[in-house]
Amino acid sequence: MIADRLRAALAARTPGDAPVDRIAPAHLPPGGFARAASLVLVHERGGEPHLVLTRRPLHMRRHAGQLSFPGGRVEPGEDPLAAALREAREEIGLEPDRADILGRLILHVPFAALLRPEAHRVERREAYGMDLDVHYFELDGEVLWGATARITWELLGIWRNA
């Protein structure tokens, strides 16, 4: 089963480091970064694993129109898992205790599409005073990039080695 294979691979891995940990204080935004959490939702469709991505609304002040995992700000006193589940419920109608997904602006992306060599590229970019590898995925005219693409790339590496 896909879930068992992925669960075992995740349990056996050593978490990677976050480039944000290397940002010099002078390059941080005023007040630092907001605490946020995302739900990397993997489901099986037709015997193949898929990721669920959302498109951020165009009216949003930050990252408008971009593809992302369901997620958002961690509220004071809230743990990251609770925040990710709350945001997934708000964004795509996923109840924490159910696997049924409700809502519209959701993309189900097969792992096979993400694993195609031509779908992925990395560009070196300067951000926060550092040179970083920024991952991009081209998906039928849509671009997945930034933190969501980095997390996706790491997940695919775990999947390949599972």
C-alpha cells in the first residue's frame, strides 16, 4: 500500500536542514518570519500516489495565484499540526478525521508527473543575503516553486528510495 510505503520511508529518514536557519539576522524581515504550517496531503487514485495542491486566491496580499499545499499561519498557542489541519479544513474542506476532500480549487498531481525529468528544474537565486537553490516544477502550464516545490522535491526523493 502506498501509505505504508511512504510512512516507513518517512520514519527512516533524517530530516533535512531548512535554509532559513542560515539567514543572517540583518536579512530577516522586520519581526522575523511568521510561524506557518502546511499539510502535505498524499492520496491514492488509480493505484498511484497524488499530491493535493491549492491555488492561492488572486486577492491575497502575498503569493497571490501561486500553487501551494493547504496551510497557513500558526495562531498563538496552537501547535503546527493543529494549524495545518485547521487550514486544510478551511481551504479544501478536509475534516481532520475524514479522508473525503470537499471544495474546488484543488489540484491532484500524480507523482509520475512530478518525477518526469523535464518537469523539474533548479535555479540559483539570491534571497535573504544567501544564494539558494530554488526548485520549480512545470505542470501542464502551471508552475510550482519555492517552499512548496522544495518540500515536494524532498518528498519525491524519499519516495524514490522507499
